[in-house]
Amino acid sequence: MGQSGGERWFAADDPAIQYMGRIDFSNPKLPRFWASGVVVRVRFTGPRCRIVVHDQAPDEKTYNYVVIKAGDQEAYRVKLTGRTDTLTVRGSGDELVTVCKATEGIAWMEVAGVIAAALLPPPALPDRKIECIGNSITCGFGNDTSSIPCGHGEWFDQSNAWMSYGAMTARALKAQWQLTSVSGIGLIHSCCNMTITMPEVFDRMDTRGNQGSWDFARYQPDVVTVCLGQNDGIQDSDAFCGAYLGFVRRLRHVYPETRIVLLTSPMGNADLTAVLKRYINGVVSASGDARISSFFFSKQWTHGCAGHPDIRDDLEIAGELMRYLHQLMNW
């Protein structure tokens, strides 16, 4: 990668490059990540900054999007176009740049390094931590039609994890976030010919691909939200509630002090929502755990692609969840 006068190369393991999310640092020169919502931040001086990333791009129809936010400017989404992409951000002397993986784990991304005149230490990440476990709704699937309308392009072309309800909730509460989510996944039954369920993969680095063990000690959230059931549909109560209770007990094992909040589906119809409310209430009661609670969304949001929430819907969903967590956590 060429450098202009006064610019230098900063490798991906430079301490001035900041990361947030489930990231594989086994090769510190090429940190790799799959999950939607993973964030990389740099603060640079000079007229521009160039962030060099790799996209797995296993075929010509599979690629990632990222969202870039520079300083106080509006965030914008960019489609990666090759196995190596250079994201150029212009600045006015001292800019904080955030790059967020907007696409879920259909393909990994890697950070190779940054080219800039100088990098400064970015602001510390927030002390507060949130994790959102869920399906396509949590991924931000189908919420962004600003470039390609629903029904056109690839199935992930409208995904924007930066504007998902979880990421927006976390930013509103000044918290870090992780989105542990896979489109189509369920608790005991997944859709779309998917053979995995969330209890089988929530401990993976690559949840969609069911590979790479995640070390939970690296990120102990203050609160975890679980938004599952949309893809399960209405299931037998004993089977569903038994599996749900087992799952929250596994969460409690890896997160001894974390608040766990079980959510209804923001795109669930009246029948599914009524069943989920009953089942979730039963699971919370059966857990006997005072740090497990429930939150039920007020309505159904379906203005995005394939009946999913769009960005305006996600903003409303985040507003409801943010208000609940603000009170629950005293944030």
C-alpha cells in the first residue's frame, strides 16, 4: 500500500487502533471477525486516514458492508468491493473514525493496518457493556434500503448492524455492545434450512459458521438481552420453555453477575407474541434468579425487508428497550 509524504503505516496491532466485539486475535497482525456490529476505531491527525481491510469474499455474490463514521459527520455505509479494500476518510486535523461491520457472519473481515500522518490514542471505550443475543432482527437484517430496495441484490444487501436496535440502544446508554446474532436462528428450531440453534453456537467466535471458541472472560456484559422465538414459531411449551431455561442457566454460568433480560420478538404477530409472553414469564419464574427479568415490546414492527423492522422501526425498538434498561440498570 503506497504512502504519501508525511504518512506512515500502522500495523493492525498498533496500540492506537481500538477494537470492540468478538474478534480473533490469534494473528495480531490480522485480527479477524465475523459478527455483525464489530467496531474498529482510530483517531488520526492530518488530512486523511486510510484503513486497510480484508474481506473473505468467498465468492462474487458474498461480501461485507461496513459503516464509517468520522467525527460528528453522519455515518454512511460502504460495500466492500474486493478481497482488500482501502477505506479513505478525510479529516480536518484530529478526527475519530469508527468502522463498524454492518453485515452478519456470512464472511469474515480482517484489519491489516492504517495509513495516516499520525495516530493518537482514541477515547476509552465505555465501561458499561451490553450483549444482544438474537436472530436477523438483532443483526439489523433488512433495515437499510438506502442503496438497494427490498427484493433486489443479495439477501444481505439491506443489512445495517450499526443501525440495529441493539447498537442504537447501547450508544444511547453510553455502553459497549456485542451482537451475538444469526439470521434465521432459533432456540429449538431455526428457519431457512439452518441446522444450528443459538444454544449450540452462542459460545463461538463465528456463530453462523459454528467455529472458533469464544472466551467469555474477555467480555463480561452488565446486561444481556435475549431476543429469540421468531424463527421457532409457536412450539410445545415443555420443549421450548425447558430449552429456554437451560439456555439462561448456561448464560448464568458464563456470566455470573450479569443481568439477563428476555425479550419478545419485535416482528412477532399477535399469536406468537401472546405465546412468547407466557413462555418467557414461565422461564423467568422457573429460573428462581432475581437477576433474570423480561421485557415485552409494545407492538409489531415490519416496515423493513421481508417483514423485518426498518431503521425507523429499529429506532423505536431501541427507544423502548433503552428506557427499560435505563431504569433496570440505573444508567
